[in-house]
Amino acid sequence: MTEAIAFVAQIDPEAVEIVVVPQLPHDLDSEVRAAKEAVRDLQEQQATAAQLSRRAARRLREAGLTGSDAAVVLGISPQRVSQLLRDSG
């Protein structure tokens, strides 16, 4: 297809770029945009939760709790506490 466009336009086929932009009905387009926004919001919330979890795990360890005790307090596995502590350093 790029060759045909280049031939008609009398330009180098390498200069032809085809961009496909789907056209959705308005209600479906709105729904897709809302879904994408919800995903972005969730990603932001996950990043915030991870940051808060790292800080809490670090503070619990600084307060003298073991990794196992910190895990119980945070409601996560001891392995996850170790991971959070590694990621916070």
C-alpha cells in the first residue's frame, strides 16, 4: 500500500507512513477513555500503596519488630516484607 501511495504522490516509499486511527461510536469511545483513566488511576494508587508499604515496613523494623512481626502487622508475608525493605533502601 505504501508503494501505491508513493507512486501516486511521486515520493520515496520510505517517506510514506500509514497511521491507522480507529473511529469508535461516541458512547464506546467514552467508555474506552473511562476505562483507560481508571487504569491510570489504579496505577497511581498502586504506586502510592507501594511507597507507603515500603515506608511502613522500614519504620516497623526500625522500631525493633522482626520481619515476621512486621508481616503480621502489615498483613503480608515475611517474604514481602523483605522485598519491601530491599526496595526501600
